[in-house]
Amino acid sequence: MAGTDRNSESLGRESLSTKDETLEVRRKRLRFRSWHRGTREMDLLVGSFADRHLADFDRAQLDRYEALLLEADPDLYNWMTGAVAPPPELDHDVMKLLRDFRYEP
């Protein structure tokens, strides 16, 4: 959330990815998490983004995307819409794709 200590929030969380998880399984898991954010608006935005981009992401991009999914919906929404700049450690190629993404029903 805005104004919270990032180290105690998202940065302390660990990825759910395992060494034995294939890229296909990981993409499916991240797609599911993208469509089940907690608010319908974010489900539509992030889920549609995942449908469009996850198949093309390499392992490093999946790592960066998964880190973004650990963030709270209000923060992620504000970064996506440009209302607030993302913190430097999350301002990368995947965040740029999210900012440039336009949901189309």
C-alpha cells in the first residue's frame, strides 16, 4: 500500500515458483493469479494483460511479473495508470508493458 514499508510488505514475500516447475505450469499459475486479484477491475486489467503477454515472457520477465503480482491492487493500479510512479526496483520492462496495456472488452 502507498506509504508502507516496502521491505515488510512485498519484498519479504517469496516467489511460489519452484525449480521443478516448468515454464508452461508457471505461466498457467501466474495467469490464474492474474485473473484472481481480489477486485473485479484488477481481475480484468491484469488478467487480460496476462492473456496477451505471458506466453511471450522469458523466465526473467516471469520473475519480474510475479514480483508485481505480490503488490497490493491499489498500488499496482496507480502504477499502471500512471497516477503514481512505481518504486525503482519495480520500474522495469514488464511494468512498462503494464503501463502501456489498454484493456479492451
